[in-house]
Amino acid sequence: MKMLKRTIASLFVAALLCLVALPATALAAGEHDSHSNGWTEFTAGTTTLSGGSYYLSGDVEYTGAESITVNGEVILCLNGHKLNLNKQHISVGSGASLTLCDCSTGGVLTGGSGSKGGGVYVGGGGTFTMTGGSIAGNTAESGGGVYVDEGGTFTMEDGSINNNQVTSGGGGGVMVNKGSFTLSGGSITGNATSDATYGYGGGVCLYGTFNLSGDAIIQNNTKAGATDNLYLGWQTINIAGPLGESAHIGVNAENVPRCFISGWSDNMAGENPADYFSSDGDAWDIGLNADGDVVLGSLCTIITQPADKSVIEGKTATFTVNATGSEPLSYQWQQSIDNGNNWTNIASANAAEYTTGKTTMDMSGNQYRCVVTGDGGAVISDPATLTVAHAHKPASDWSSDADGHWHECAACGDRLDYAGHMRTVENEKKATCTDEGYTGDTVCSVCGYVIAKGETIPATGHSYQDGICTVCGAEEPAKDEETIPATGDVAPLACALAGIFGIALVVAGLHKRASL
């Protein structure tokens, strides 16, 4: 019993030690539940952030004469407060990493200034990650909010970069100079550049790598008062993951028309890029070309799609497309014989209208579409389907039943020219005093089909008056005088009565004799 108690106690102690030894749940960079353990308060005189976690316990106005330098891996939590950089900025150099977060709301990095990066400067080999808070109200010659220099990396997951100002260069919100910028959330809005000639990218000026995903927004930024959000230069946007429903980016670029996005088909197949991107100032169209690439330029637009056609074997079929875009437009009709799985160009079919040769039955089901190409790329029309019916060979004689008549196709048996019967009455005959009549047969006047047989009508017989038939005028036949006594001659009647009386006497005598 004692041994059992000791064993249970040992197991309990071991389990308790295991629980104590378990590590705390890991938090993502910048995430934390308090500032009590391992956090250092950032103060007005903090000039260097060295390998650790810092937080603001209240609004702070920086008093240093030089920029705040980041060494090692640093987390800076704004904690819902304002850090006024007082015309300096935070510098993240080679090998250093800064994560800016805000575990509360309303935290802002503001009041900064510098030739490169009014809020944060990211040098070569430096890494800056923003998961919350705001970088706002900063001023620089280039990169009003953040400047990412060659070899530097900036990742923005959330938060906002807004209302920053650039005086002479580009990138009112963010300037990427041969560095890397990954944007997966947050917003870059209300930033501005002042120089109408060189102030490219009121929101973001990109001369480096740009990876985009999530619900990112770059909108309402300006260059010398005109809409100017994301300036791509000669760069492209890499779609690194699906874009959220709220994502929207205004763009402008050099060398337009051209493709300006990669990775669209991998992450956004079936989506319309114009739902997520717009051309600043509506200068260009945005859409997919024939190869599925996202294009910025004067795109073609299909106004009228080709329509399905049905023809008789041996006839031709004509398909038409109506498109608009920067002239000149070119056309290439294509054909598919496997329900649209594969398409081949049709030789010499290079106009807005295409007419087939004489159709055959094996062409039925083929599909046709047109690739229309303009300055900004190509668009593909919807497919149209061809239906070919065989050429009927109607019989010369009518076929019929109780409901109607038709010419039957000798090849397929189809009922051609079908119609209901046209009723008429034939062989009608009226009855006379001496002859039978006939109501007549109901027949179709077109095909001769007997719809209903007639009936016999009995003879009516004579109707004499004064010896003449009132119907037909025939004379009444004379009566036989030998058999019919004349009026007043009673001799024959007396003879007949005498004969009858004699017979009666004989019968009575015979009856009396029998009774004796």
C-alpha cells in the first residue's frame, strides 16, 4: 500500500514538473499579451534600439539629435500612443530587424523627417515589418513614410501609412529603391508628392520587387494634386497569394501598354483584374489578354459576341464579331472540333466576319471564336456553335393521318410541311321521291384523306295532291276498276252477303246433327 502511494505521488510530481517545463505558447512577431516580462519602456532619450522589445507607456516626443538606430532584432509596440520623431527617423541598417506593432489602437509614428524616409529608413540588409499602428504625418525628400534602399526588405501586414509628404522625389508613402516590398494587408492612403516632374508615386514609388496579396489598399494618393497611387516604372507586381475582397490598387507605369502583373493565373484564376486594380486618372484599361496576362493599356472590348448558327447541309455559315479599341485592330478566327478543349487558327480568317465553306454533316457541333488584338493586347470572343442539319428530300406525295398531312423525307423520315387538314365534303347526294340520297364524305381538299364517311338517306316517297306529286310533279297512277267496285253498285255486295249467309246455315245444321 505504501509502495502504491509513493508511486502515485511520484507520477504526480513528474507530471507537475512536465507542465512547468512546457514552453509558453509562441507568439508571432510583434504579438504580445503584456509588457511586463522582458519589455523595455521607450523614452524620449532612447537613441538606440538594441535587440529586444520596447513599448510606449504614453505619448513620447523624441529628444535625440540624430536618427534612432536599430541593432539586432527589435520589436517596438506603440501601445496606442504617439511617438513624435521630432524631425528624425528610425534607421534599420544591415543585419537589423524592426517590427512595428500596436497592441492597442491609435498608435502612430509621426513628426519624422529625413532625406530618405521620413518615418523609417531601411538600409541594405535591413528588415522592417509592420503589423499594426500608423506611420503618418512625416516628411522627406523621398519616401515620406518609409524608404527601402537597395537590399532592404519591407513587409507590411497591417496598419496604415497615411498623410505623409515628399518634397522633391517620389514615394509619398513608400519609396522602394532596388529593395523588396511585400504588402499583404493594411492601407497606404492620403500620401502626396509635390514635384510634378519627379514626384513619381504619390502612394508608392517602385523601383524594386513588389509582392502583393490579401486585403491591401493603395488609394487616394496624389502627385502634385493629381491621382497617383502606385508607380510601377518598368517593374511588375507579383501576386503572391489570393487578393481579398477589399483589396484595391491604383496603378500607373512606364512603357504602356504592357503586362504589369505576374502570378495572376496561379492565385486569381477566373477573377477580373479590373475588380482589384484601376488605372490612375482612368488613363488606361485593365484586363486580361489572350494569353491570360493582366495588361495595362488600351484594351480591345468585345461589343457583340459571335452568335450560334444553324444551316442546312451544303449551305455556308457566317460568324461576326464587333469589337472596339485602339486602331488598328487585327482579327484571327479560330475553330475547335472538340467542344472547346483545343483551338486552331483558321487560315486567312482575319476579318471581323468569317464565312465557312459549304457545310457538311461532320461540321455540326464545331465551335468558332475570334481573337481581337489592339495596342493593349488581345481579347478572345465567346465561342459560337455551328449546327448543320442534313438536306431533306421530301416525297412528292402527301402522307397523312387523322390529324394532318405532310411530305415525308425519304432520307430521314422527318415530317416536312406538316399542316392540319382542310375539310371539304364530296359525293353528297340528296334523296328524291323514288331514289336514296347520301350525306357525302368529309375529305381533306389538299391530300384527299377521308376524314369521315357519309351516310345513306332514304327516298322520301311521293306526296300527291289532285293526282300530282307536289315534290317531283309525277302523276298519280290510275286505279284498277275490276277489283274496286264503282260507287253505288250493290250487286256484288249482295252476292257476297248471300254466300256468307249460306255458309252459316250449313255450319249450324252440322252442329245440330252432331248434338243428336
